[in-house]
Amino acid sequence: MKVLLVVVDGMGPDAIADLPQFKRMRAKGTYCGHARTVMPSVTLPCHMSLFHSVDPQRHGVMTNIYTPQVRPVRGLFELLHQAGKTTAFFYNWEELRDIGRPGSLDHSLYVRNTGSDSDKYLADACRSHIKSAEPDFSFLYMGYTDEAGHSFGWMSPEYLKAASAAWDNIEQIATQLPPDYSLIVTADHGGHGRHHGTDIPEDMTIPLLCCGKVFAPGGTFENACILDIAPTAAKLLGLDADREWEGMSLI
């Protein structure tokens, strides 16, 4: 089994509920439209929690400026590397470079976030790399939806257009994934107005969709948290979660 994890920055569940691309994908997998992220609901703390399966108070990153961990928790990239699994990372927000320790990645590609075009460029690169190298774990991050939220407002026409374009990319990748891949699609946080970072539902609620052989088509997760994603990915890849992780596998 191999895994592709896709994070669309700032994507709230209300933004995708009516998208035909999402509805088609939703019918193929198990979904939670009320999964929870962590506080502060800010991009780098949320990603550190996603990949290390602990709250920000534990990993110590409380803003979008990386702070080395005082008592390090092993992250998903490190767990996979130490188990001999191959990894790949595609992203357009440079601060994410620190979510994996040096030496834990086999392939990475960063491009500057210049709008939906940069999201598509990364999605195409990710699809091409999976086709040629078939890494055990790939992570695709698309950042423009969050940028549109800050620039025009969450749930604005421009924001909804960015979320729709992200799902165009997701659906195109999904239709070409080899049969031994599982796909996890989620967000780091939501938003309200032109901001996020608070504990209100609009900021804290994220979608989570899992597709693959072990996930029931049209199924539902009753409860899910961003901390559950790393343990789930590890189990899909035949590995035990790190003993310090606090999330639970969804399978």
C-alpha cells in the first residue's frame, strides 16, 4: 500500500460541499465534514501537528515561524525514512520546509505561490513523479485557497473559485493513481472574514476524505482530528505509530 496526502490550505468544508468534483470523490471514499484542527489554527502549527500527531503546546510551534523542538517528537517523514520507505513533498509555501528533518525526504519540489497556476504546477509534478517513481508516501500542499481567503475573504467568489480549482487538481490526480494507492485529502484550518487563527468553528473545522481499498465508498467518519492523519498514513503503510503520537488511526 502507498499513500498520497493532499492538504489544501485554508479549505473549510462549507467551501466544497456543493462542488461536483468533491461530490464525485466523496462517493468513492469515507468522509468527515466536521474534523477538528488544533489551536492556534495557523498554517505552520497545524502542519506540525498533522505530521507529528501532537498539539502545538507539545511540539512548540505556535506561529508561522519555526521553533526547534526542545524535546523532539519523531514526525511522519522521519518514521517513514527510518523504516526504509520513500517519500516526496510538493509545496508552495516555503515555511513548510521544516516539517521534516533534513535527510528524511527522497524528493521535494518548492515553487513560489503565484496563484492557482502554482497549485496546478505542483499537482502536475506530483502526478508525474508518482507515475515514474511510485514513492511510498507523497505529500502535495496547495496554498492558493488560503491566499484567496486572506485577499478576498473566506467564502468569497474568489475563494470558492480557488477551492474549486484545487479540487480539479485533486480529481485529476485521483483518476490516475495506481490501484495500490490510498488518497487522503484534508486542510490545515478553515477561516472567517479574511482571517483565521481563533477557536471559532469556522477556523477549527476541516474536511477529511480518505479513498482507497480499505475505505468504504460513501462512508462516514463519526469523529476525526488532524492528529489522526499521521497514525492513519503510517498504518496504511504497514507501520506502527510513534509511541509519543497522540492521534488515533482511522482504520
